[in-house]
Amino acid sequence: MNQPRYQRRKEDRPEEITAAALEAFAKNGYAATRVDEVAKRAGVSKGLLYLYFKTKEELFKSVVRSFVMPRIDTLIKIIETSDMSSEKFLRGPFLDFARQVPGSPISVIVRLMVAEGPKHPDLVQFYWDNVVSHGLGAINELLWHGVQSGEFQRSTVSEQPALFVMPVIFSVIFNLLFSKQPIDTDRLIETQIDLLISHLKGHTT
Amino acid sequence: MNQPRYQRRKEDRPEEITAAALEAFAKNGYAATRVDEVAKRAGVSKGLLYLYFKTKEELFKSVVRSFVMPRIDTLIKIIETSDMSSEKFLRGPFLDFARQVPGSPISVIVRLMVAEGPKHPDLVQFYWDNVVSHGLGAINELLWHGVQSGEFQRSTVSEQPALFVMPVIFSVIFNLLFSKQPIDTDRLIETQIDLLISHLKGHTT
Amino acid sequence: MNQPRYQRRKEDRPEEITAAALEAFAKNGYAATRVDEVAKRAGVSKGLLYLYFKTKEELFKSVVRSFVMPRIDTLIKIIETSDMSSEKFLRGPFLDFARQVPGSPISVIVRLMVAEGPKHPDLVQFYWDNVVSHGLGAINELLWHGVQSGEFQRSTVSEQPALFVMPVIFSVIFNLLFSKQPIDTDRLIETQIDLLISHLKGHTT
Amino acid sequence: MNQPRYQRRKEDRPEEITAAALEAFAKNGYAATRVDEVAKRAGVSKGLLYLYFKTKEELFKSVVRSFVMPRIDTLIKIIETSDMSSEKFLRGPFLDFARQVPGSPISVIVRLMVAEGPKHPDLVQFYWDNVVSHGLGAINELLWHGVQSGEFQRSTVSEQPALFVMPVIFSVIFNLLFSKQPIDTDRLIETQIDLLISHLKGHTT
DNA sequence: AATGAATGAGTATTCATTCAT
DNA sequence: CATGAATGAATACTCATTCAT
């Protein structure tokens, strides 16, 4: 009742709107989300939303930018700066990260990308350039270091970083769709990494 | 171009329409596909389409139902009737199947399910009941037989059939999104199966 | 109450809608006319309107096409086919036509062109090509015949057909704006034509 | 480009804004001009603009008021104060004025009046009272003096001052619309005045 | 006085669905 | 059965206007 009708908070608006958009997209997907709803969730008028984001598509892109890149970048920074052995890194920070992904905003983004990607080639390219290629590149480098240092053997596995990402993406999608019949995605991810490391170290398993 | 795609045989109409819908959904996704376009593709008037499918959603569900079950069922039948060793089966029919999936209609369905699934819980349930649980169940049984016969060792791997499905789903999605930067999905799938069998047979790799 | 909700009248719809649009544009101008209102005036749903006219602009163009060209063409045909003397034609059919214009749909079109022309260069060009240049050309020819036959003297007047059109356009605009303080446009037009003919015939006036 | 167009002098603000509005209206017409743009052109914030003009309509009216009246008044003053013969006046100051009009702000105003007039009856009335009736009245008086002094003969021409204004208005509109296919408006105006004077003096032409 | 962030009513356009023919 | 003309609810986006700062 006594709330001022106006709240001048230029600084925070874009983030608030982006966060609201993430929620809305998570619930309904891109196409089925009304801009009205995003505005309402953000506690903001539709007009203001359009002041910061020229189109619904812009908003979508902004969501992608805000919620995935920072996480990936953090992980990559750890690879680059730490001096852990490759195995330690994979079993430590990488595994932690991988387990967090299903259930995090990233999973929402994955769904949005799968659903809307074919209609937004530029966004897919952006996503590839800034997320996927970075991520795969970082793992590649990690494996290469492991091979160089003699920690890992060189094999077809050490050349396919996708093998490490695979269980994460799969878990995201599985959880998303079949939350009623969940599988133990933590165990899945862990098992896969065990398998891969085991192979790379030449162990009998 | 202007010719109706399909002949005027009453009995086949529903399937013709469903096939046309699959094409259209593949190109644009569910939300962005106009019923008009499906009708045109099927060489049928919009009115007639609505005679067979009460709503666009019905049509969608019908598409999902029609294009996956037959394939999965074929695979399962092979498991049940053949007397190959588990390894032979995995390296033979299963691998063949797995490689075909990316690029087949199944990949379209996967995309549709990921995008639209959260809005259609009953469809997801249907998909789980008729496709996913069957598929996972069949692999489970296959692994169990391998363990029973002494061909495979029992381990956490033999209890997680998802490990076998994972590369297929991942490849589908990867191909779908990043067709401009393709990875070698055949090799990915094959490597994963090698890894898994290798582990199950207790080999040094 | 008992009216059928549907009226299948494909043939007549476009004209009905165009006529309704003319009325609406006449009342409010282009920008301030809502497509909704045109549809309502035409007794048609908005959706149907968009079936025949892709955009509001299309509708606008269609109005211009339908209500001016036929009239001009009729006049031109009379020039071409009749064998009246030039003076007779100017004092007869031309004067009749000129007097009818203010108050006819053409006056609405003139207003629309003045108001919206600068935003629609292609429409202006269309209008020039199909209406103005034809009209001026026809008068030009008429004057030239008059000179050839010795009926008129050659002078700067016989080379400026705009002198004949001028009072018509002026009257249209004057009537449109100052309907509360009307001037006698019939007399204005007649006087101007008298003046011009008088001059062309070399009379003392 | 990014510099404010006008200096920050309080007293001049309204005029600066009005001038900016004239430019903007000239470019896009009334409806299509955004208040934002006017403010930017004037180097002023939107808020300040609204301090001086309560609504966009007010601004519009102010533009109309500001740019025509001074010119007309100047002309009228010349009529009243000079002791030229009527013919001299028409061929001198009046002709000069008439030739300047197309291309001056007046032509913008004419366009705005034609387009928006029907929506703003009070503005039209204002325009009539302060511009048109004055202008026509002044010419009327001029002609009347000419008749009184024996310079002109009395006729239907001497009672229709609109005959003198006509070519000006026509030229404005013609230029506005068909700048790509220009006619010689100077010659048109001159010819018309020649014709009229010739008639009034009873000459053979 | 001056700013520009914030509002929200208003509008063109789309498309699933119906139904007269 | 078959058609496609007709409907109308739904929605992205704009812009004049307000008001906290």
C-alpha cells in the first residue's frame, strides 16, 4: 500500500530481470514464456524490461551469457592456475563441478539451447565459442599435460574430451525429463570418470 | 513442388500426416511449426487434419509415439531371441543401432522431448513406460545374462545400463546443436562401448 | 441473434474491407486508424482482414488503388475517344469531374497521400505513375490538340496543365480543413477554367 | 553530432524546443515523431520538455502557431502601410512571398494541418482565425482598393482572393509529394498572377 | 530547474481451431 | 469426407506521460 510506485535502481535492474527470465524460461521454455510474466517476476513493468533488452531474443541471449560463462570460466581458471596432478583435478574440482551441473541454471540453459538452438544459429555459435570450445579445450589440455608428464597413457580416450562431458549432459537431460524416475546421476558421473582415469592409467579394472 | 506429397488413400492418412508433422517439427520445433504447414506438407486440408487429430498437441503426441517405439522394439526383440554372447551383441547389433540414431527420426524426437517434455507430463510418462524403461531394461537384462554366464564381472558398471545409452543421447544432442563443428560421434560411441566391455571383462586396457 | 456466425463470401470481402478502410482512414487518417476498427466496419474479424491484406500498409495501398485510378481512367478514356472540341471538353466532362472531386473518395486519398506520403515513397511513386502523370499527360494532350487545330493559341498556359488541376486540389484541401468556413469551390473551379480558356482563345476578358 | 544543438538559456528554451519539433515533424509527420526525438534534437531531457508543453499535442499546436503567423503578419503589414499600386504590390512583395513559401517552414505546417487537422478542430479554427482569414482578407482589401481606384475592373475574379493563394498551396503540396518529379512552381505561380492581373486590367492576353 | 528511469495502456500481427459449404 | 474461409484469443513491442531523485 505504502510502497512508492517508482523504484530507481538502474544498477540492479538488468540482473534482476535476467534472473527472473531464467526462472520463467526454466518453467515454460522460451517460446511459451510471455514477456509479461518475466516482467512481473522481476517486479518491473514491461516497458522497463524493453528499456534494457531490445527484444525477447536479446533477453534470452543475456540469460545464456549470465549463467553459464562465469561457471565455466571459474573451472578453467582452476585448471590453469593449480598444479594438481591431472587425476587429482579430475577427481576433485572437476567432479565437484560435474555433480553440481544437473540442478543448476546450466541445466536450464542446456534445455533452452536444445529446444531453441536450431532457430537461433548465432546464439549457438556464441555458445560454442564461449562455452563449449573453451570447456572441451580445457579438458583437452589437461589430458595432454597428463600424457606429457607420464601420468596418463596416450590413447583414443586421451583425445576425446567429450567422454568426460558426456555424463554431465546426459544427466542434465535425464533429470530434466524423468525427474519422477530419477537415476543416480552422481554415481553415473563418478563411474564414468573412474572408468576413464582407470583406462588412462593403464590399470586393470 | 506443388504436388501433394502423398496419395489419397484414406487408410494411410493418419500416418502420412504424422510423417509430415515429423518433418515440420524437425525443421522448426514444436511451437514454431504451424498446423497449416503440416497440412500442406501432407497434401491435405487443415480441416481434414483436424478430423484425425483433435489438437496440435494430439498430433505432437502421435509423432512421438509413432517414430521411436518400433525401432526400440526391434532391438529388444533381437536381444530376446538371439543367442549371441553379450559382447557379440553389444559390438554387433547394438553398436549398429547406436550409430544410426543420430541422424534418424529418433534424434528429432529427443529434441522435441527435451524442449516440450516439461509441458507434457503424460507424454513423458508414456515415453518412459514404452521406450526408456524398455530400453534400459533390455540392456540390464543383457548385462545380467553376461554376469550369470561368467562372461562379465559384476560391478557398478554392470548395474548402470545408462552408461551404454549415454553416448548415443549425447551424440544426438551434439550433432543437433553443433552441426557446424561436428565431432566424430561414431568414434565416441565405439570408444565408450570398448571401455565398458573392457572393464566388464576385467581386461587391462 | 439468428445470424449465422459464418458468412462465406470470398468474392466480396476484399472490396468490402477496402471500402471500410476508406471510411476509417477518412475519419482518422492512416496512423490513427486501428485495424480493429476497419475490421469492425467491414463486419469481419481481424483475422480475416489479415488473410486478404498482409499488413496495414498493404491495406492502405489497396485503398489508393481502388478509389482513384478508375475515376482518372474514365476521364482519360473520354478525352481519347470523344471528338469534342477542346473547349467543349474542358467546359463539359472535365468541369463535371473537377466539381465532383471535392467530397469524393479522391479527396480522402489526397489527404492520406499528403499526410503519409513522405513515409511511403513507393506508394507516392505508384500514385505518380498511375494517377498524376496520366492525368497531367491527358490534359497536356488535350491542350496540344487545341493548339494544333488552331482552337487555342500557344502560350505558357498551354504548356502548364497543372493550372487546370490546381483549383481542384486546392478545393479538396480547403474543404477538408475549413468545412466550417466553406468557400464556393464550384465557382472557384469554374472561374479558373474560364480564365484559362479565355486566355487560350485570345479573348479580351 | 552528440553536442546539444542549443545553448542552455532558460528564456529561449520553448522556442528551441519548438524549432526542434518543427524539424522532427517535417521529417516524419506528427504521429510518427517521438517526443524522445524532439527532446534529443533540442538537447534537452524529456522531462524538461514536458515542463514547457503539457502534451505532445500542445507542442504540435505551438509549432503551428509559431511558424506561420509572423510571416503572414509581415506581409499584411506591407499591404497596409505601403502605397504601391495593387498591381505593383502583387507583382512585387506578394510574388516574392509566394515564391518563398514552398520550401519554407510554412510548407511543413501545411502538411501537418492537412494530416492532423481533422483531429484538432480547435487548431484548425485557430489557424483560420489567425492565418487564413487574415491572409484572404488582406488580399480582398487589396483587390477592393484596386477596383475603387479604377486600376482593376470588378468581376468574379476580384471577389475570389483564393485564386491568388491557390498556386502557392498547390505548389507546396506538389513539391512535398513529388520532389522526384518536380514542376516549375515559380513559373506556375507567376503565370497564375499574370493571368489574374491581366484579367483584372481587362487586357487582351 | 532538470533528469531519465519507470510506467502501462494501446496496437499490429499470428495462428490454433471451428464450421458453412 | 473434404475444404479453406472465418474466427478471436493471445502476445511482442511502442511510446506518451509521470515522478523519484
